[in-house]
Amino acid sequence: MRPRSRVDGRGAVVGVLLLAAVFAVLQLANVTGRDTPDTRNYLSYALSLTGEGKRAAATATIDYVCASRAERARRGQSVHVVRFHRPDPTGAVLAECREQEWAVVRPRLAAGQTGGHTVPYMSERFMAIFEARPGYPAFLVPFVLAFGVTWGLWTAGVVIAGAGGVLVFLILRTLSVPVPLALAGQALYYVLPCGTTAMRPMTEGLLMALTLAAVWGCALVLRAGRNRAGLAVVAGSLIALFTVKHSQALFLGLCLAAAGGVIALRRYRRRARRLRGRGGPASRDVLALAAVGLAGALATVLLARLLHYPSEADSLQDLLTDHFNRPDRKHPWPEFWQLQGNFWVEWLRRQAWQPLFVAALAAGAWGALRRGGAVGGFLVAAACTGLLTQAGHPDINIWGERLIVLAWLLPVVGVPLLLGPVVRGGRVPLPAQEQRDRAGAIG
């Protein structure tokens, strides 16, 4: 008879692969039409890395964008209650789109704006923001070379989204969550805005996957006892994040460092009360994770300065001048803080109208902090990077709240943790050391 653990392990692998496969098949419903304005910058960067010249990259990018726009127009007209019987608009939309796109790109190319890797859809100052994000275009290169632009971007999206779901499963299993609930967490990642956003040809999907990898590294250190491997995963995730979007590496490093500091302090105070004021050493593992996060944040700031990446001042002017299409603001910070306040008031009003996101965050935080032990604290910290990213760009009109999407990682992992005792009929077990060190709702 086969050992039960081996049989269960094979069943879990089959479940993970089956969920990923079902998700991939469902994505065939929308091979095109997922692009955003940022897509053309990343795609042209990737094509440049393959050796394409500026004009060839511009042609391929414009063809992809316009084909997507035409497909959306065709679908929209087919269900329009007045225009559904009219001729197929694909050809007209394609022609108009190409004319509009080339009207912007052709003069810039003729004027010699051919530096860098991206096609000059905007001013050099704006395009510099995307030049500082080589990670995602580099990731796209093998897919574009193997499958072409349309199917290459789709396949890359499936791989990124699929990997995110698998990482959710690994985190939950490392936290001793039963296989059915770990699979439920993977499924939640696919059906919530995480999966939808990860399939978009943008950086957010890769950001979520790398952030989840960092959380898994924390779980390996604190729950599996694999310190070297876990710390290496966290450090590697921060390095990769720097290449994809260095602001996310900064936010995640700072949040991990803050979480580690809070957890270590609470553990110290708890031991101090137990030992009648004498105190005691904080967990070395927690402090090690905090140190890696802090080192990652400091390295991000230093490297960004050495590489002359756009600064927070550039990002602020980009926000307030409609991507540098208007003159720079003389006093940007007061305007930014005013906009910040207005944004969150409006955001909270909309959340009160449709409170699913806030309710999911609350449930996820409860599960993470009550059932996840110290790892739950690092999970909350990772999810907070979504709030920080949104705070850095308080634009209520950005599509689909994609900037805050990282916060959805909290309910994706936290809700299965919350339901763990229901499945087990009791509490999710913690390691002996963490049972001794657990401090209130975090440690």
C-alpha cells in the first residue's frame, strides 16, 4: 500500500494543475482586448529587446493595439440594442486607430526621438518612467519570440496568473492549511480581481507573483524552518521587483521591515511580562526577515539614484500635469496632499456603496492575524503595498483599481486561513516556538 502522505501529495499536485488548466482554458474567451495604454510601452520595449528596430516595433505594437480596439468595438456593436444589425466595424476601427497612432509616433520618430527601448508614444520625460522597468519586457521576450505578439502576450499572462495562484497554494500549505482550503485560495486568486489584472499585459501580474513569492519566503523561514532558502526567496523577490517596478521593491522592503519590527517588539514585551520585566531576545528569524526587507529598501533607493531613475518628484509632476502634457506645477506637494485627501474621501464613499472589497480585506486581515501567526503579520504588510501604491497615484479614474490590486492578496490568503479551523474542527496548529512567542493578534 502506498503511504498516505505520498498519495495526498499527488492529489494536491493534480488539483493545483487542474485549477491552473481550467483558468487557462477560460482565458481563451479573451485572447485580445486586454490591453491598456501602458501595454504599448511594455510591448515595444520587449520587441526592442528582440532586436526589432523602432519602426518595426511601432508597427507591431500599433497593429496589436488597434486589433484589440477593433475587437472590442465589434463585440460592443454586436450586443448594442440599436446598432447590432449594422455592418462589422472592424475595418473602419482598424484604419482609424492606425491613423491616430501613427499620427503621434511618426513625427516623433522623424524628429529623432529614437533613444531607449520604447516607441515614442509620449514625451521622453514620460517614456523614461518605462525605460526604468526592464523586468516585465524581458519576461515577455521568449513568449513573443515563440508565439508572436498576440498569442505571446496571452501566454505570458496565463503563466504569470497561473504562477500567482500556485504561490498562494504553497503559502497556505506551508502554513499547514488543509489541501482543499489551499486549493480554494488558489481558486480565489483566479476569480477575484487578482486573476483578471494578472492577465492584463501590464506589470501588476508579475508584481503580485513576486510579492507572493516574498510572503512564501517568510513562511518558509517562520513555519518550515528553512531559513536560508526562505531568506533567499525574499531577497530574490525584492531584486526581481526592482527590475519590474522599483517603487514596489521599495514599498515591500519597507513594509516587511516594519512588520518584522512590530512583531519582534511585541514578542519582546510579551516575554518581558512573563519574566517580570527582565525582557528577552526577540525572534532571530523575524529580525532576519526585517533586516532583509530594510536592506532591500535601502538598496532600492541607492540603485535608483545611481541609475538616475525618475524620482518621486518626477512621479508627482507626471500625476499633476497629465503625463507632462501641461506645465510643471510650481508647488506640487500642497496640491498632492489636497488631491490625496479628496481621493480617499471619494474612495471610501464608493466602498460604502459597494463594500465587497472592504469586507474582504477585513475577513482576510482577521484570518491572517488570528490564524497565520507571525507570517500573517508579514502577509498584511505585503498587502499594504497596494494601499501605498494607490496613495502614490491618487487618480480615481485609473482602470479597474489596478494600483490597489495587491491588497486583494490579503483575502486570497487570509480567508482560507480563517476557515481552517472549520475544516479541521479546531485551531490551525502553530509550531511550538511560535506558540510560546505569539504576541496578541500578530506574533
